[in-house]
Amino acid sequence: MISLKSFIAAIQEAIIQAGDSLMDKNIGLLDRYFTEKTEKATDGKEQKALVPKTVTLEYPALDQSLETVIRKVEVPLITLVPLTTARIEKATLTADFEMELTDGQVQLDFSSKPSRGLFGKSKSTIGRLEITITPQDTPEGLNTVIEAYERALKAQIPFS
């Protein structure tokens, strides 16, 4: 038997740990698309900056005389690859249990055998708990950064 309070606390802790694990995985995306660079700030102190990983792409374009020329563009990887972040969309825990009030505390029994009182009657009540977790929205900051890199990419490509 476990107390309802302890059960809920354990579920809440598991959800928090799962969320933290997903957050760590999402932060790992920075390593995939950026490299860390150390530089001197104006005050002489060293500071770290994340610099986007880029590839140089060649593409054909028309020059002013309508001749085809090859242009090179530095493209941040973050603008080329669909960005997927992991998140808990929905977690539903359904548990069948027997409930019993013991010393003023609700106790849960997850065993499959029913407990019987002195006269063969069950001294507990059957219950079902369903917990649904919904996610928070993806931060706008990440979308804003990607959009800024996309604008910088578009600025490198002159329109004919």
C-alpha cells in the first residue's frame, strides 16, 4: 500500500524529471547548429558566443547582362533543416487501485487481489486515476532567432 499523497508526489517528480530530460535534449540542439567561440569583449574580459554552423552553397543566377553566373551563399544550417524539439504532448496515466482510509490517510493498493474485511466484505473502494499533462508552447525566442537567420540568408541572394 502507498499513500495517495506519496503516489501523487512520485508521479509529479517523474513528470518533472521527464520535462527536464526533454529540456536537456532541446538545449542539445544548440550544439548541433552552433559552435562556441571565445572572444575578447570591449572591457578586455573574455566572453563566449555561439556562432551558427554554416555551409557554402552555390546557386546559379543571372547577372546584369543576363549571363548565368554561380554565386556562393553562406547558409546557416539552422535554416536548412526542419527544427524539431521534443516535448511531452500528452501523458495519461491510468491506474486501477483499491482505496482505503487508514489512520486518516487515503491509502492505495495496486495489487490485483482484493482485500477482505472480517465478514468477507471488501474494506476498500475501487478507484481509477487519470492524469493528463499538456505541454507549454515552444518559446518564441527560438522562432525569432531562426527567422532572423532566414532574413540574413535572403539578404545574400539578390533578386533578378
